[in-house]
Amino acid sequence: MIEKSTAVLTGQHFMSGDIACAEGAIAAGCRFFAGYPITPATEIAERMAERLPSLGGTFLQMEDGIASMSAILGASWAGVRSMTATSGPGFSLMMENLGLGIMMETPCVVVNVQRAGPSTGLPTLVGQGDMMQARWGSHGSYEIIALCPSSPQEMFELTIKAFNLSEQFRLPVLLMADEVIGHMTEKVIIPEPAELKIYQRRQTTLPPEKYRPYHPEEDLVPQMVNAGAGYHIHITGLTHDEKGYPVISAEAQQVLVQRLIDKIRRNRDKIIMFEEYYMEDAEIVVCAYGISARTAIWPIRQARQDGIKVGLLKLITVWPFPEEKIRNLAARVKALIVPELNAGQIVLEVERCAGGKARVISIPHLGGATHDPREVLRVIKEII
């Protein structure tokens, strides 16, 4: 299920997270981008507009986020790997068609470079206030995959991972970056194409008369075909049967929606990623993601110099949430500290999974700037 990428700018580069994201998409085989310029994600669109035409790809500037999401869904069904990039207001506009993409089981990638909100908020300044919207923003019952990079290098790598997961599990995958990571400029190492693992879309080998667009394989994910390839397909956001035809009944809803949920839940171990630092003897754990994980490193090192046993759990996959990991940690540590650039969102998931076995302490910040690392250090020391 692996194919090799082309048009990869290999070697060491000094580039921003947004540019690294665009290069990751191209390395993953993305050849269609539709979007509307919006700070702080515009550089992704600009880079794609510059690069795609020379690769035989297509860049479309749409009129808004609604149209952008519609366009990448259509391009995906035409057989092209597709992506859009936005920030808070545009992300809100995309929510209806995000649900459409989930119901139609359409692989694509949506990048949200978060800024401080609500509404127009602080367009040029950092926030992490869209994390719960990423999980619950569309209506109905469903599961989603959302990844959080904490460096330009991870912007490159996780964009490729997002495309791989979208193709493997047939759904839109979210890359939940933030303004600081998007605009931060660091060294990015881009491997040779032969070193990149790119998941190939599982195209059916069945003849047209036997193919059903929504007949699941063992892992609950159906095979796909491209629109216009000679197969009779019916694709709809309505509750449907395996042929794609609408069936308006509770029984059909139970079968379809439960499968959409289970294809993610039953494959959690293949999806969830996190990194651990200083965790072998940790009695206190800082649980963070994105730029907030970066700002937690200095206070953790300072506290360890003072003899405090504290570690970092950096969330890479935020949705589905690493529930089992948090439960296991809560059973052996004193406290879990959650710094995030919002009024408290992911901390609620940590608290739920901890189940009262360990203290859970929120360090909220409403955005516009990152946490002062000294504040995180102060909270760590107050626990002792």
C-alpha cells in the first residue's frame, strides 16, 4: 500500500512552518489545493499557488471556506489528493462540509493554523482555541483524526501523515497547527523520495457490476474508485446503503454511522501518536501540544535541576484522544498540568480520563502570546 512521492525538495532548508506544510503536501502527492487567503495560513496557499502549476497540479482561490471545502471533496472523488488551509473563521465555515466529507468517506486534508478568537479576534497572533471545534464542530455523531505539530519539521512530517491517514481510513484529516508554529522559521530536513512512505489510495479491483462504494473491508474501510472511471456510483451526505443510495431509516443510520465511528475507534492504536520526555521517574506530568509543548520544555528542565521529578507528554494526535495513556499516567503520578492557549479545552479530556486518580491543573491563556515559561514553572513548584 506504499508508493513513492515525486517533486520533493530534498535536503536541509530554512523555512517556516507554513511553507514546510505546503512542501509536505506536495511530497505526499497533493496536486489540488483550494482555499481562501486568511491569516496566518495564507503562506500555505501562496506556496501551493507557486508550486502546483509546475507539477501539473491545480490551485484554486475560492470565495470562502465553504466553497474551499466543497472543492477539495470534489477533487478527491476525481482521484486527486487535495488539501485546504485556513484559520478560525474559515474553519467555522467549513464545518458543514466537513461532516459531508465524513459521511461520504472522502480522503482530504484540512489545515487550521489557529489564531486567537472568537470571531475575527487577533488575526496575526497565536491561539489554540479551536481544539474542541475540531472534534465536535460538525453535527451528528462521528469520529475525527486531528494532529498537532510543534515545529516546522513536524509541519512537514505530519502533513504527510495526515494525507496517509486520510487515505487509509477514508475521511478528512485535520492538521491543527497554531500561528507561532506556522510562522516560526527553523531548519527543516526533507528526505529523499525513496525514504518517504506515502499511503496509496486503495482502489477497487472488482469489476463495475460487483463494486459497491460503501462495502467495508475487514478494517471497516471501503475501497474507492474515481468518478468517471466507468463505475456506477452514488455519493451522498444522506444516510445510505452500501451502494450509496439514500435509505431513510433508523436501521440504516445505525449500520452506517456506527461503522464510521468504529473504523476510527477500532484502529486507535494505529492512529494515536505522542512523545514522552523525562517520563521514566516523573511524578508530575505536563501534558501539552503545539507551541505550548515547546514552551513547557524550559520549566521542566529548570524544575528537574531543583530535584522535582517532572516530565512532558507531548500530544501529537489529539483526536482520537489518547485516553488509555492518560488513565495509566493518572494511576501513578501526583498531577497532570495542561497549559494551552484557550480558556481550557483539552484539559477537560485529561480530567475525564484521569478520573480523579491524579490532580489535573489547567494553565489557561487566552492567546495573543504564548505562556510565560516562568508561569508553568511556578505551577510545577506549587504542587510539591
